Amino acid sequence: MSSGVLDEAIKKAAVAWVSVGDGPAYALWCMPFETSLVVVSGPGEQFAPGLAEAERAVVRLRGDHGGLIVQSEAVAARLVPGSDEWTEIAPQLAGKRLNASGTAEELVARWVADGCALVRLTPVTETTVGSADLPSESHAAPPRETPARVETRRPFRLHRVTKR
């Protein structure tokens, strides 16, 4: 598979499905940076279990039609606060963060204080699988258990309501 498809998918990526080890894939908001993706996770940010400590992850990206077009194994590198890479990438990521309270500088300071993880995912081109080689069956999984799914009773009505 050509790396051109992978590079183009990375450039257009706003969401990537990332899985660590044998765990399920999570849809994560990301920012393209050069030939990699940057993801933030931690307290007050998105949930990405195991990604901060992982050395490798599987990244799935979608195309313009919304379907999966490329899948690749990626090297996961956690950015260290205060490093050159952190000072270059963190403000850019904070500026693109939607619905953030405060300025980009305040958001970056909160990430440092809360111990949030900024992870740079760099795809390994040799492990890339393009749309022609992807399996044709659905990768849909049953919904995971969640406390948000609670049955509620129907509202009580003393009298029958009629429409006019």
C-alpha cells in the first residue's frame, strides 16, 4: 500500500479510532502534526485507557465517505512537559481544542497540573493496510455496558390527554 493514502488520511484526520493491545478501539479527537497524530487524554479530557503508557497502538482512519480506509500500527510516544516537542505541539493542540474553558496557555497549564497525557502516534508504514486489503465484514461491536443506560418509567398521567 502506498504511504500517500496514509499521509492524506492523517492530514484530514479529526477523529481516529485507537486501540491499545487487545482492548477495544476508542474514537479519539486528534490533531495532525507532520506525519503523525497527537492525542490528549486524562482528567477532564478524553478517555483513552492504556494509551499514555503504551509503546504501540493500532490507528484506524476514515476517508471522505466516512468509512474506514486505512489501518496502521503506530509508535506511541508520550510528550514530556517542558520538552521542545511539548512547547511546540501543546499550544497548537490547545488552540484547536473545542469548548475549552480559558485560553490556550491556561489549558496547557491545566494539562501539566492534572497530569494529562499528550501522545504522539506515528504510523509505521510497513504495517499499513489500505481499503483494498481490509476485511469486508463489519467491525461493529455490541454496545459496552454503561451506567448511562437506565430504564425509566413512563410519566404518570391522571387524565387521558387528547390532541386538538
